[in-house]
Amino acid sequence: MIKYPRIYSISTVGVVMHYNQDYLLHPIRTDFTGKNGIGKSLIADLLQILFVSDKKKITFGTESNKKDSRKIETLPYETSDAYVFINIEIEEDYFITLGVNIPNKKSRPLRSFWILNQAYGKDDNEELIDLSIYKDNIPFHKDFLIGNTIPSIDKLMIHLREEKGLFLRSFSDKPQKKELYSFLFEKGILPINLALDSNLDAFAKVIQSFSKAKTLDTDSDESLKSFLFDGKLDYIQSEYEKHKKSLEKLITDYKDLDTLIDTLESKQAALKKLNILNELYLEAFKEHLCVEYVQLIKEIAEKDKKRKGIEKDLLKADETVRILRTGNPRLETQITQTKKRYQELEQSLEFLNPYKDIFDGIEALKTEIKELDNIVLPPIENEISVNIPNIENYQTPEIKRRVKEFTVLYQKYDSLTGIEDQTELQQQQLENRKNILATKKTGLYDLLKLLTKKDKSSFFGQLISQQKTLSPAQETILFKVLQNVKWEKPENVVSGIRYVNNFEFINKKNIEKDEGHKGYWYNLGGVREFVPETDEKRMFGDIKTLKQALKNQEDKVNKDITRIDKELSEIESFGRGETYDDKLIDVDASLDQRIRDFSQFNDLKLTLGLMQNIESKKEAYQFEISNEEKALSKLEAKIKIPIEKKDIATQIKSLKEKIEILKREEVELSAQHKADKGRLSDKMELITTLKSQPKEYQDTIEKLKTQLTEVIKNFLDFFPNFEFKKIDEKQFIDIERTFVFSEFNDKKTNYIGDYKGVINKFPTIENDPEIVEQVEQKTFNFEVIESILLGSKIKHTQNISEELKQLNSSRYGMFEAIHETMLSIFKQTKGKYNEYHETVKALNKFFKGKKISDKYYFQIEFNAPEDFDIKWINELQVSSQQVYKSGELPVGDSVEKFVEDFFMKATPKFNQRIKFSNLLDPKTYFELKTKFTDEFDAEKPDGSTGENYTAIVLLGIGRLSVVLDADRPGLKFLILEEVSNLDSLNFSTFPNIAEEFGYQILTMTPRPFGSDTKQGWYLHHLIEGAGDKNINYPTPNSYFKTNERREDLETYLKAQFN
């Protein structure tokens, strides 16, 4: 039974020796045979290129007699591009194609590719069967040719899509190939995920081990470890190397720590004492300066204030004298002129007031005339003349308003008669409408009374009481004719009242339907009355609904009454000239509230008369203006100032104010004239007294300022960060200055003496330029001696303890970090060791039961010496909780020596020093050895060449089987390139393995072996070309082979399909 997926065929295009060929592969075994140099082993190299596709990982196993002839770029023969591809049958008759483009330039990359029946990307999720190619469309070497030329892969992509409807996608760089490998793994084409570098490395080594590549020596511990395990352990060593220098520096720093502490403690004691004296001295100095600063500023300010006050008084006195000497004559002239001016103004003001009254009157009349001129009159020439006997009583604004209102109505109704007709029409219609509504309302109230009180003395009430049903015709007659009829003879009789005492008179026989006129003829004892049909809802049609019908009718009547009241209210609002809703008033005429009654019409008639007499009103105004202008001219001649006709009222007001101002000014000037004489005498006497005092004050101030400058300089020199300008003067204003100065002087002497003592105690600073300068300049700055003693790093006394603490803390923290890192690295070492051990166990399990030469078993020994055990790492882990708890290291120990010494203590039996780097390598702790044993576990000393090759192939299969996921489907193939070195007995092992694990076997040998299986196999006999020795014969001899017979492969396959 065929297992899927399987390699159906392998094809070459433009490859040296094979050139353009297609080889079908048997599900179990395919042999490639022919003489040496014909290209058999090249098949193995081509499969390595196809699956590994990484030039750095590919190692060819084929030996050549030409130096450097077997390189990837030499495989294309006389072409820029060569191709190798396989058709993979994923299930019966369905295929995908996988291949690689091999360039003839070293600089160009290998480009892997797939061919599917549709385009596919990493974000797509189609099933593999949907991407597969049916058997009648799978590509072979001829499909890769365009004419007789081999195209580039980009042109090939287009060619396959256009000619066969197939989609080729290529993968050039590492990320792209990882995508290809992930696809092959996820879709079950490959049982191993070659997207992982470790898997790809293992796969490459296994393929190479199948060939004649010199990659595996089974007698070499190092070769076995390299083949079976990932050799990239540099990250463990590099992790350590990253931290080595910093840890070594920590040990060196520790040596200097004790000396540094002693020196710092001595300096600390000296500086602490000196600092105390310095603080006492500076505190006294600062207090002395503060007292001086505050009291000097106060004294300067007080004396300067007095000086300025005297100077100001002198300036005022001088100015006053000057003014008084020149001002008296001028005052006398001013008094005379002021009096004359206000007398002239009083005379003009006497005539200006009546002038204003007449002038305003004339202007008002002119405005009236202009307003009348501007009135636009409607065409009223044909209207009757209306006499207005008292037109002077009507003001212009009223006339304008009336004309405007009249014009709107006049334009609408064309004439006064039209307005009168409209007034009469709408009055008549509204009156009629009110009468109709009042009558209707009375009827509704009567009906409501019947509905609500259920009066049994009425015919209507009896119908309700006895719950009579009526036909539509009867009900129509009831509401239209018989609504107010009494039941039985009434006691109170009035004209027109009616009554009945039975229901016979509303019998249907008294009612005749009139379809033509849509109503009924009602027989009233021989007199027939026509009653039109109604669309009102029925009440007496169904006794069951009578109660609700009565309620509905009551609601309807109330609504109708409300509507009538609303309409009557709107009519009243119209009549009163109030806002109304004309949509609620049901009359034919279009209502105009401006002429709601004849009082408005009479008012319009009056307006007509006013319009007809406007000219006479204007003439009266003009006559009055003429008389007033004569009186105005007489008054104007008596006024001596220019008249401001535009605003005479303001001019009058201004004149009154000027007169009052001038009168007050005269009084004030007279009083001032008298006072100035006395002031002049007083100021002359004051000037004589004050003249010498300002200079005396200024001399004293200059002396005080010199003292203040010295105080400020001391502040800046000794207390640069002290904000002396913000001193609270209340704190120092009352302190005795001489006492503070004496206390400051004593503390300064004590500090300077100790300062010199510190210099003597530490001679190394005695000749320091800054110290020399401090002594010579007598500044004795504490920060300078502190900085020189402690250096720039510590600088200040208070930093000494913190510095020591930080040094210890930094050293401890650094050691802890490195120690933890070392533990982590050695944990990785042990983890990797365990992983290697498990791999060997898995391989030995695989070898179990598989005999070589039908009598030997192949095994790998994993030997860990008792005296050199990786368990010492466990001791390192335990000791990490006990050793160096304080963070200290023995002075002089290196990290490597520490670990190496610890290893010797943990492995006393071994008693040898192992290099630190070897301790990190997990492969240091064991040795690998291969052996052949018989069924009694007796070891065979040496294996034959064939047995050794068999062992290598088994190792390769085992290595690959350990990496593979046994439960996953995928291609599995076995390349037996050294079959000539095997005997038939050992060869027979591999078909069994192939059948057990689902491998396809490909052999490359001049002399193929037979098989002990019942199945046959394919054999391709490669034949040397007749012309070009680098191209084999175009068609190899291909057979279906069994132990008994050989049949042409094409003939065999045709027979199978038929």
C-alpha cells in the first residue's frame, strides 16, 4: 500500500550530466546505476540543495578528480539557470511541485519554489487538496523549456501560468524560505519544521551522512557529538565573558577599600571639628554683618530723608518768593478784567432767552410743514369732500398715521364706498354666524341634557330606559324630528310642545326611503316630512353597546359645544380688535379687522377730510412763521455775542456757567492778592535759616555708605547664597553693635587656629596652591580645605559615610549580579547535558532490534565519569545560599579561580583543575562511543567497511527520526550512496526500515543488490552521452525490477494503468 505524501518523480533542467531529465521514483526503492562519473551521486547532492537551500549549510559528498569542480555555481551546464524539482503525490493522483533554481553565479542566491494550481500567500488558508495539481497536468522537464531555451525563473513563472495554468512562487532570502518550510510542515509535506535553524542543521547533517561526505567518524567522540548535537554553545561562554572585567574590577577595588576607609575617617574627624568652629565663626560673622547692614541702611535712610526734606523746602521757598514777587501786579489786572467780562455776558444773556423761545417755535413750524409735504396721498380726487372745521387740533404725527392706515385700505378696496360695503358685509355675516352657532349650541345642550340626565318623561329617555333598538332610518328620524318630544301629556304646556304615549308612530311603516335624494319621508299623520340621511355613528343599533354609544355621543356633543364656544370667542376677539384665528370663524367673507364696525369706517372718513385740508394747514403754519421772524430780528440786534443757532440752549447754559466762574474767580483773586503779601515775608526769613544744612547731611551720608559697601562685600565673599537684601530688619534693628562685633572676633580667632592645625596634620595639602592662597589672603575658606582633602568625587564631609556605604553596596550588588548570572549559565549547562543524554537514549531505542550483518546490534554509549560528575553544579546552587552572604570576596581571588576551586572541592576524587571554559561546556561531562554487540551483549572489536557504513546510515536515520515528529505525515527518504560498500545482507536492513518508518530508498551504485521483499522497484541506468561527455544520453534505460525479472519501465507502467 502506498503511503502519502511521497516523491513521485525528480526532474533536472540544465544540470550537468543529467541535463534535461525526468526520473520516476518507486514508493519504496529506486536505484540509480551506471559507471563511475555518470552523475549517480549528484542525485544526492541535488536533493540536499533542494531541501536545505542554504549555501552555508550545504556540503557535497561527491568526490571529483578536478579541484573545486563540484560547486553549486558549476552545476548549471552552459546556462545561467538550472532547475531541480520533485513532484510530490499528496494523495492518489494529486500533486504539488517543489524545486530549486540553481544560478551559475556565486553572487546569486538559491531560489526555492513551489508550483500549485492557484496562487497562495501566507495569509491564505486553503486546504492542500485545493492547491494540488491533477496528475494529467503535473510539470516535467519539457514544461520548463521555452522553445529550446532554459528561461530565468521570473519568465518561467509567466510561462507556466500561461501554458499550463500553474502558479510558481519563488523564495530567495531566509525569511521567505522560513515561510516555505512552515508551509511544508503545516500542510504535512515534511514531518520536520525546517523553519527552525536547529532542525535544518540536523537535517543537513543527516543527508550529508547518507553520502560520501566526510562529516561523521563513528570512532571519534568529538565527531559523534558534533553530528548528534547542536554545537552552538558560544552563548554560554559569551554570557560569562560579558561580565568578567567588571567582576575583576570589583576584586581590585576591594583591596583598596580598607586604606580608603581609614584615611577618610581621619579626615572626617578633623573636618567635623573644623566645620563646627567654622559654623560658629560664620554664624557670628553673619550676625555681625546683619546688624551692621540693617542699622547702617536705617541710619543712611533717615539722614538722607532729612537732607532731601530740607532741599525740597528750600526749592519751594525760592519758587514761592519768585512767584509772589511777579504775581501781585498781575493779580490786580486779572481782577479788573474778570469783572468787566462777566458784566458783558450778563447783558447778552438777558435777551438770549426770549430769542431762543421764538427761534425754537419757528423751527418747529418748519418741521411740521416739511412733514406734511412728505405725506404721500392716495388718489382721492373722486371722493366726496369732507369738511373739517377744527383741523388745527390734529397734529402732524396723527395725520401721518391716519393717512398710512387709510392708504392701505383704500388701495385694497379702491374707494371709500368699497370700504363701506366690506364693513357692512362682514358685520352681517358675523351676526348671522353668531345666531347659527347660538341656535346649534342650544340644541346640543338639549341633547346633552337628554344624554346625561336620562329623563324618562321624554320620548328619548323612554327609548334608553326600555333599551329599544332602532333601524338607521328610525334613529335618523329620532335625532332630526323627535328629539324633544315628551312621553305622555305634559303638565306644563307651552306653544309647540309635543308628546306621544307609545312607539307606534315611529314604526317603520311610517318611514319611506328616498334613494334619489338620500333621505327619508316621515309620515306625521298624513303630513310627510323629508329628513336627510346622517353619517353620525349609530346609538340604538345594538342594545349591548348602547351604554358606550351614549357615552361616545355625550363626548361628541361636549366637543361640539367646545368648538362652538371657541368660534364665538374668536368672533368676539375680532369685534374687539384683539388677536384672533380667522381659520376658526366659518364665514364666506374674507375678514378685515381694520374695518370691523362702522366706527372704524367713520374714522376713515375723518382721515379723508384731513387729507383734503392739508394745504390749508400748511398755509396757516407759514403765516405764523412770518410773524415770528420779525420779532426775532429785533432781539438779535440787542445781543452782543455770536448766536449759536444750532444749539442755543447749550449756549445759554454755558453762558450762565461762565458768569458764575468769573464771579468766583474775582473773589478768589482778591483773597489771594491779600494772602500773597504775608507769605512773601515769611518765605524770605525761612531761606536764610535753611541754606547751610544740606551739605552737612550729605558729608555724613557718604561716610555711612562707605561702611555699608564693606558690609555688602563681606556678604558676597563669605555668604554668596545668603539673600541679605531680604533680612528681617526687626530682628537686628535694636541689637547693640559693639557686643556682636566682639563675639564675632573671638570665634574667628579660634577657627583660624584650628584651620592651620588641619594643614599641619595632613602635610600633603600644605603646598597646594589653593591652600597657600587661603593662608596668604587670610580667607581660610572651609569649602576649599574640605575639597582639597576629600577630592572632587566626595568633595563634602557629609558625603564620606554615604560614599563608603555606596562602595560596599555597589561591590555587593555587582557580585550578586555576576553570581546569579553564573548560576543561570551553569543551569543552562546542566539542562543541555540532560537534553544530550535523552537524545542518546532515544537513538539507542531506535537501534534496538535492528541487526547489522544479521548478527550485530549497533549502540551508542553515554559515559559520565564517576570522578568528573556534572552534579557538582547542584553543589554550586546549594552553596550560593551560604557563601559570601555579606557580599565579600577573598582578596586576590578571580572568578575563574573561585569556580575552578569550588569544582575541585565538589569533586575530590577527580582532584584535577579543569579550565573554567570547559566547566561551562556540557559536552565536557561525558564521552560518546559506538559499539557493535552480539545477542549476548558481547562487543565486536571492529566493524567492516560495510558494517560501519550501515552504522552511519542507521545513525542518520535515527538522528532524523528523533528530530521528526513520528505522528506527523510527511516525506521520508533514505539515500544509500555507498551501496557498493555493503553486502546484500546489510543492504536488506534498509528496505525493512523503509517499510517500518515509511521511507523511500534511493540507491546510487554501479551494482545494485536484489531484494528479499516481494515488491519490485525502479532502476534507472544512466548512459554516457555520445557527443558532449558532460551530458548523459537523453533517455536512460529505466526498468521495473524484481529478483526474477526486468521489464521496461514505460511498458510496465502502461500495463499497470490498463
